[in-house]
Amino acid sequence: MRRTSGLPLLILIFVSLCLVTFSLLSISESRADQTLGEKAAERTTTYYEANTKANALLAAIDEQLAKYLYQVQSDAASAQERNYYSACDQIPATIPEANWDADAHTISFSVAVTESQQLSVVLSVDFPEKDTDTLYHIAAWEIVNTQEWTPDASMNLFRTDVTENET
């Protein structure tokens, strides 16, 4: 009978353990990546749903502004701009989500993205001097946090409820 050392067997066991460990780490990382990807897809979907709603409101506001401009075209040239901005006071009555600021000539509205964020839009209304001029320009189109963020800075490094009898 031949005596053999157990070195090849030990190397085989070590390599097998390494392969099993790396495969478990790989599975764990792929699950974490999948969860992160699903959260990113959900976040993107909710943002674009809010963006679509904001664009629908923007189209309704654009339609109202064009209607107001058409109404004041028959007025005297000196009163057209004043009457146009006066007509814009009716925006909140026709589009409840919108707010009109007569001093700054702006229309603002918000659309919820998540429970803690909203898409805030501010339009600066312009009176067109020529037929090719726009009725407004977008002053702000941004995501705004609606809740205060407070980070969890607590670190539970050791148990404080241990009495001396337990140690």
C-alpha cells in the first residue's frame, strides 16, 4: 500500500469552498442589483407619469392663453396688453390646479411625484408683440421635496440595557 499525503484533497476542499462562497456572493449581488433596478424603474415611471400630467396642464394653460389673446385682439392697441393680463386672472377658475400671480405675471402649478416630492412648474406669461412670439416661457420645471429629510444618525454599537448581573 502506498502512502499519500492529503494535500491534494485539502486543495480540492479549499477550491470547492471558494467556488461555493463566490457563487453565493454572486447570487446576493445579483438580487441586490435586481432590487435596485426595480426601484429605479418605479421611480422613473412615477416621474414620467407626473411629467405627463404637467404637460397636460401646460397644454390646457396654453389653450386658455391663446383664447385670451384672441379675445383682446379686437380691443384698442393700447389696452390689449392690460386686458390680456386681466383675462389671465381667470386661469385659476378654469384650471383649478394653476395659480396666477398678477404682479409677476406668472402661472404656477405642482404635480405630485411621490409622497415626499412634487414637480413644480412656473410659467412666465408674455404678451406677444408679433405673431411668432410665444405666450409664455418656462421659468421653472423642477422636482421639489415637500417633507423635511432627517437622516438616521443613531449608531447602536453596544447594548445599553445589559445589567452587571448578566455580564
